[in-house]
Amino acid sequence: MVDVRIDADIIVERMAEQNVLVAGGKDWDMPTYIRISYGTDMENKMAICSLLYAAGGSPFPRVRGQKS
């Protein structure tokens, strides 16, 4: 479970737009949490990038020394 600190349905919808499916936490009385099931290494990396993008961040990690 990941606390996204906003209504999880927003993140669930944004991630679904990227074909990454996660569950919102409302069924467990945790409306700001999403449930991410683990998969292959590549699927896990895609889920992390999708979550960062859905949360308004960059889907790509910064490279050390790279200017923002």
C-alpha cells in the first residue's frame, strides 16, 4: 500500500490511462492509498514511473549531474 496523500481515485485513473492498473484503498477505509501488486522487474519499473507521472512528477529519474 502506498499513501499518495490525495484521493487515490485520481492516481488510479491517471495510472490506468497509462495502462498500469492499481487498486484504490477505499475498500479498506484507506482513501488516500493505492495497492500495487508486484510483477516482473520491468512491470515494477513501469509502475513506479507511472506513479511518478500520475503524481505530477517526472516519469524519468534524474541523472546525477543533470541540470533540471
